[in-house]
Amino acid sequence: MINDLSKTLENDYVRLSPLTLENYQHLIPVAAQEKLVEYSPSDIETPESLRKYVETALQQQQLLQSIPFIIYDKKTATYAGCSRFMNINWQHKVLEIGSTWIGREFHGNGINRQMKDLMLNYAFDEMGFEKVEFRIDERNMRSRKAVEKLGATLEGILRKNVYLLDGFKRNTCCYGLLKEEWKKSASW
């Protein structure tokens, strides 16, 4: 499975394709939305900072630590944002789904659930992982509620562990979802 880092995941609602230096430009208008990633340490608002963000993700992919995706909303025929498998621990079969951001116009339309379903099914069923983690700013209640709806459990809070772009040092909520828990909650 390590060799297939360029797989496209899709259903009737969303397509997750490999994020590349050839396609990231589709995200420039979305990333330019002010404070879209206000709870993240990432800078994506300018074309230059978005390119650096993508280059970093691709470097991590070369090290087998990350698999970044560009998100395409099939219902609106529009690129919506990106997400990735990250902090991949192949030995212990644990990875994180993170660095997820979608344009505000896609909030609340179900695309996040659809893409998380694709990613979780792929991680558990095809990649053979046993646990998926999510790390979320303690203040980001929208994202916290979204992963809780997936069946993820709050496993702890890392206090003041990440600096954000504005200098604020956030607390990070660590959620985990085990393969057997996903199979129970996936029948929604």
C-alpha cells in the first residue's frame, strides 16, 4: 500500500485527487478567504504562501509521512479545499487526518462528511490502518463536533502546544477513532 500514494477517492458527491504543483492553483480563490484557517498554524492566503504550503505537503509525501488531496465538489463542479493523511506511522498503523480546509460556501453542505467517509474507509479498509487521529484547536467547536459525529473520542488536550500565525499558542484537542468504532458508526 505504501507504493500507491496517488490514488483518487470519490463517490457521487466529492472527488479527492492527489494534490500537486500542477493543480493547487484551483485552490487560490478558496485559500484567499480571510481567516479561513484561523485555528491553524498554516499560512495559505496568498498564492505564494499556498504554494509553499503545497510544497511542504509534497515533501512530507516523499518521506511517506503525508498523502495530500485536493477536494472537488461534484455537485457544484467546484474545487472546495484540501485535506491530507499526515503524521503517518506505518509501523503502528496510526495516521492523522488533518490540514483540512474547505471554502466557507461549502460549510454545512455535507461535503466534509462525504470526504471524511472516503478517507476513513480508505485508511481502514484499503491501507490497513487501525486508528485515525484528528488534532483540533480547542476553540474550534465546528470541527470538534464534526469529528465527534464521526464517532471519534476526545483522548486528551495538549496544552499550549502550537503557535498560530497571530502568535496565539493554542490548546490542541486530540481525538481518536479506532477501526472497530468506525465500522459501528459508519452505518449512519
